[in-house]
Amino acid sequence: QVQLVESGGGLVQPGGSLRLSCRGPQYIFRVYEMGWYRQAPEKERELVATITSGGMTNYNESLRGRFTISRDNRNTTMDLQMNNLKPEDTAIYYCHAKFEFPSSISEFWGQGTQVTVSS
């Protein structure tokens, strides 16, 4: 089973910043599209941002400008820099990896890391 391991979550005050990281196997970072999703209490999981192996990014438009996704394929890490955090950003944040084969999709999820924005 592929292991995607998130770190960096925690408690932060409104207006503060956090940086999440996801580590995984080399072959994932070589070809898989990766991303961050989040799930707030009693809400559906939603896209935060994705980044291809070549560095092309896609954001939840409501988060663009505050959140920045990046990846370092050589060191097998993917980061999410979150600035000006708001209470509504409170959620469990999940690392995700996906590769589309001609007739199937390979995807993996991390266990999640809790982000709480509160004064």
C-alpha cells in the first residue's frame, strides 16, 4: 500500500499561516498528479489545489491568492502554503495522488492532517 504522509497541521489564529507537507514514494512524484483536498465537519471533501509532475497548478478559485501548492519531485515532497487563514479553513487536509492509465485510474490518499483556525 502506498504511503502518503502529511505533516504540518495544527492550531493557528485567524490571519496566521501554516505550511503542510506530504511525502511519498519516488515513483509517485515522478508521474502522478498530486493535490490537496480538505473536509470540514459535516461537509463534503473539496478540492484545494492540484499540481502535475511538470508543475502545472490548479486551484479552488475561492482559495487562490491565499494558498500556494508546490512540489519537489527530487525530494518527494509536496507542500501547501496557507496564508491569512480564516476559521472557515478549519478542516482535515488530505494529500492525494492520481495517475490516469488508458482504462483505469490509480489514486492514493493520505491519512489527513487537522488544521484548526481559531482564536
